[in-house]
Amino acid sequence: MLGLPDERFGETVAAAVQLTGGWDLDGEALRAHVRGSLAGYKVPRQVVAVPEVTRGPNGKIDIPRIRALLAQSATPA
């Protein structure tokens, strides 16, 4: 999860999900699941399936690439 620019709030929470094993993305079910353990403002407003969550040479998530994939996605899941 990371923040994307938002006109109203400054930033909004978005999540990139790498699906494996033939799973389908149900954004509403994912949001309902995390609502049980996160504060409401931390629940992602946008959930997007990505082909791969890429990592840099140091093993950390490639945040600029994921942010670009999320920004390209026009429709939240």
C-alpha cells in the first residue's frame, strides 16, 4: 500500500496486489477484510492487480514503478 495524489485529501491510499494461483481480485472483499484490522483512513480506496510486484537489487519493493502502475489504472477494483 502506498499513497497517491488526491485533490480532496492530498493523498489517498492505494494497494497493488500480485495475484497467484488463479485467484481473481475482489477489491471490495479485500477492503472489507482489512477494515477489521486497520483504521478507516488506512483502508485502500483503490486496489489494482499487477502482474508482478517488482523489487530492486536491495530486495525492497520498487515503489516508483508500483506508483506508476497504480496511477495508470483508471478504474479501482
